[in-house]
Amino acid sequence: MNLIDIIAIYLYALKNVALVLLVLLLFFALDDLFIDIYYWLRRSWRGLTIYRNRSVFDEQQLYFCKEKPIAIMIPAWQEVGVVGKMAELAASELDYENYQIFVGTYPNDPGTQEDVDAVCRRFPNIHKVVCARPGPTSKADCLNNVITSILEFERRSKVKFSGFVLHDAEDVISAMELRLFNYLLPRKDLIQLPVYPFATGALHFTSGHYLDEFSEMHGKDVVVREAIVGQVPSAGVGTCFSRRAILKLSEEGDGLPFDVQSLTEDYDIGFRMKQWGMEEIFVRFSVTNNKLAAFAEKNRSRSKIDGNVVCVREYFPETFQTAVRQKSRWIIGIVFQGIKVHKWSKDWKLNYFLWRDRKGVVSYFVSFLANIIFIQLALLWLYQAIAPNAYNFIGVFSDDPIIIALLSLNLVFFLNRILQRMIFVRRYYGIVQAFLSVPRQLWGNIINFFANVRAIRQVVQYGDPRRVAWDKTQHQYPTVSERSLGSSLGSILMQQGVIRTDQLNTALEHRVRGERLGQAMLRLELISPVQLAEALALQASTECRLIDPFMLEAKPIVQFPERLAFKYAVLPIGMEDGTLLLAKESALSPVAQGAIERLLQRKVRYVICQAGAVTLGLRYWYMFDKSCNPEQQLAQWCSDGDISESAVKTLRERYFSCQLMLGEALLQASLLEPALINQVMMGYEYDGNLKLGAYLVQEQLISEQVLEQTLMLQQSVQKSLQQLFAEYKQASGEAVIA
């Protein structure tokens, strides 16, 4: 037997293998074709009927819904440099106020804890949760610890969260995400947003194949799945659960909502909720304002509508090994663990999508082997094309009509697959990425094949897919914003030459618990109110303006709702170029500023003023406490010769800087946490009758006794003008005449 005979025998064997593969490929292609046809027919029908008769629903409609409390859950294991940036960006960017972020960390991961601690110090609505067991445990175990902490927070704050949002540490969250969830709650129990990976470059095929797969899956496949069976698989990020869903999951799991042995706990939950008859929705909602889609792709060839969809963005693995590890975990969780946990149901429609979820364990092998055979046939064709008197090896395949028919059909369906993927990639990423998706399909097949092999090997090794350990993917966080999140107050004051390092350390050491650093420096007389205001204005990138709260124009104050003035601790000081100017003693968040603008239907700008000015202004103008104005008494002392002009300025500054609002007093007394104060103010509406203290007692957040203690503390810190005058005289060595 010579070489030619061996090659011929091999090719005939290869032909039989190819025949089986072509039949399987045709079967899988028909499966995908059904989804394609259903999607396009449904889209056309809805375009001709439903959408034609409905008015445009844009993001402005979302603002009319009262903000419900929402909790964001972020599990974090060894996420140093990632989770801090994510939480900080979310707190700075989300166009929503009534939310809290809970970050799950581990006792043996001090680096991540320090990262989260730094963010918690800046944002009172971010909380660190330390899991009971050392890491790494499963993601589900971390989430169970987080939910326990959320329920404890509810008990302390008397707040009931309406939604529980699941995110990963590397997620970039859309500005309108929580408003969209808020609109859909509580009608829907599971709300899933699409996921669009960041594009990292034309030659980055590994990370690029993720954006191809997610574009088609979240642009078409999940849309069809929801339409046919009403069941939506959670993507593990950008998922919002209703309160009813979380309580039901906790009840069924004996206090543990998530299955700690599952590698894809998010996928598992969607099926459990469907069995309980809960409502699930996959929502694709696009914003018209490009500012609200700051992290969307900027390519001009993308769709103007689909390119601005509210979604979750993140980086996916860029190396072959990390992609294989991540996808093998998905395969184990969805296919092997899914088969054990979710048996075939009585609903044929649900079974169909279960089949689609699980067919990858076969289709990945088929696609990979088909690629190998295709390469061999291409080499044979090339050999016959360039070699003179070449053997007609390719005839083994080309002379068989069944092979030719199957090849022709599969070629048509393959071209359809390429076209479908290009359409959905182009919508979000533009035409360049759409064309790049063609060669990335081959690379994606290779990754999926090796992920499949790894998954099968692990299942065989452990004997039970539920015993496979959680193989965490390392994450990175994108540099997605040119805006600086700000320097610390201490560093700004040192850069300005206002304080030295030893003075900063003194302020930090002698700061009362709950007291802001600036307040401590004023109390210790390390800085003046003007210096503090200038530093805070620089930190907030706004203007510093010193105001006389008792000599303001009355008209803007009368027109400004007192409930907003007290809720946001702002004081209207006039109009400039048609814009309402507000004074505030500290930074006003962009979300709060936007909320004020929407409620007033006018443009608003704010400036930072000296400490105490807004506090006194609110009492003077809205609580009608004219006794808080010190000017008449100061002028009297000056005219009587009791104090000099410079002493008047000193006493005025001290009087202003020692003003303390009740909320700050509660913090300093360690009777309420900053996060609780922040959450309480979301529901508090000042109307002149119900003061904050009475509201806290009414809501059973504090007792009457605690309120009395706090008022005593406030009175001790907030010294009267006469007390300050006596202290000044004593310090000057002069006797005070009673």
C-alpha cells in the first residue's frame, strides 16, 4: 500500500465523518433559522401595528415615577483597583438618588476591603459587607451574605427596598439603569438589561468574539425567548429582582436566595422564578439624550436607536486561556449543573430553549471539527489548483451529490449566520466591528471547543458537576471618563498652603466621630470658613461665593419650595442669566441638581458658600427665626465699644461655623450612620409642621430620649452669640459685664 492509497482511504473516512457533521450542522442551522424568522416576523408585525399606534416613550417619562429604594449588590473577591472605581463611578454617574450599594468582601482579602473603605468614606450610600467565610467561596455565597446585610440595613433604617440589582465589580452602569428598573418595579419580578462588552481593538479577537456573541444573543435570541416562553435568563449583571422575588427565593432556599453550589447562580434563578409564575422581562430601552449614554460606542455607522440602549458595559478576557476558563465555567453551570437541577418540563416551549442552552456541548465540537475538515479540503483544493497532473482527491467529496447538496445548504445557512451576526454587531458597534465579526467566528469556535473540553474534563475529574470549584475570572476596570473624581479636602488645603501635614494629622486625630474633616478644622481653628469654602469649591469644581444669608432677595426664596430647601440643604440667592443660583455649604451631587431642575422646570446652578450660612439662612427665611441673625447685636457691641471691627468679623465667623443641623448632630452623637441619614432624607418632606426630629421619632428610627440627647448635643456645639462673646472677652483678658 503506497502513500496515495493511504490518503485515499483517509479521505473516504473523512467523507463519512463530514457527512455526519454536515447533517448535524444542518440541524443546528435550521434551529437558528427558526429564531431568525421568528424575530424578523415579530419585529415587522410590531412595527406595522403596535409601534405605529403608540406615542414615543422616551426617558423623560421615567422621571415621573417616584423613586423607590433600590439596593445594588456587588460581590468582590480580589478586586483591588476594580471595585472601588466601579462603586465610585456609579455613585457619581447614576441619574438616581434613592439607592444604596452593598459590596461583598472577604475577611482574608484586606486589599479589596481597603479599596471599598476608601469609597465608603466618600459616599454614605456605599456599604462594605464582610462575608462570614474566608474566600474564595462561590459568587452565590457572597451574594447571600450581601442580602443578609441588606435586610439588616432595612431593619435599622425602616426602609423596604423595592429592587435588588445584581452587578459585577467590573461593570460600567448606564446612567438611566435605575430609573428604568424603578419604572418597571413592582410589575416585573426579574428585569434583565442587555450586556455590551467594550471593544478593545481590531486585532483583539478573543475579547472581540464576546461582543459578537452578546450583540446577537441580547439583540435577538433573548428577545425571542421572552416572546415565546416568557422566561428570561439572568446575565449575572444588569439584573434587577423585585422584593417579592428575593423574599420568595430566601423562603425556598431556607434563608439562602442563591444556590451556593451553582457556578451560574443567575441562570438558575430565572427558571425557579418562572416555575413560581413570576413576571420576567428582557428590556431594550434606548435614550434620546446622548449625555445619558456616555459610555456607548461613538462610531457614526452604528444605529442611532440601538446604539443608545440602556445596558451594562464591561471588559471581557483578552487572552485565550482566561476566555477558555470563563466559558468552561459557564458550560459547567448551564449545561452540566443545569441538567441535574432543571429537568425537562411539561412545557415544550421551555424545553426547546433548554435544548438551545444545552446544545453547545455538542455544537461546539461539531463546529470545531467542521472547521478542521474545511481547512483540509481547502488545502486539497489548493494542491489541485497549483500542482500539475495532481490527483483528484477532492473528487471523493465533489462527486457525491448528497455531500454537494448538504454543503450547498449549509453554505447558504452559514452565510445567513454571518449576515445575522453582522447586522446585530453593526447596530451597537458600527460597520467596522460588523466586518471583523466574520473572521472572529472561526476564533470563537476554537475558544468554545477548548472550553467545552475543559468543562467535560473537570466534570469527569470531580464526578459531580456541582462539586466543581468556582474558577474566578480576573477583571479590569476601564478608564471611561475624563472627569476626575476629585482630590481629598486635606490634599487640596495642603496644596494651597493653608495647612501643614502635622495640622492635617491633628485634625484627623481629634475629629469627633461623624464630624466632617472641614468641621473639625474649623472647630480647632486650623482654617477659616473662607478657606474651607474655597477648598470645597475647588474640590467640587464650582464657584466659591461668600453670602450674607440675612440680606438676600426675598422673591427667589419665597418661590423656592421649602421641602427642597431642607431636603438638599440649599438656599436660593438670586437669578443670573435666567438661571436660579443656589448656595450650599458642601458639594451638590449632579443627580440632586438634576432632580431640582426637573421639579422646578428651570436651569439651576450652585455655589459653595461659607460654613453655617445656609443653615442660618434656612432658619431665618423658612422657619422664621429672626433671632438667629447676629448682626444687630454685633453692631450694638461695636457701637458701645465692647469689641472692635475686627472682633466683629471674628465673632461672626465663629458664630457661623458652629452652626449644626440635626442630621449632623445625630452623626456626631453616633446615633445614626451616615447611610441611614442619607436614606432617611429621601423620604423626609419638610412642610413646616413635621420637623426632622419628630419625623425620625414617628418612623421609630430614634426614641424621644435619643432626640432629647441629640438636641442637647446640638445646643452644646451650636453656641449662642452671647457665649461666643464671653469666650472672646475671656480670651482677650477682659471682664464681661453681665
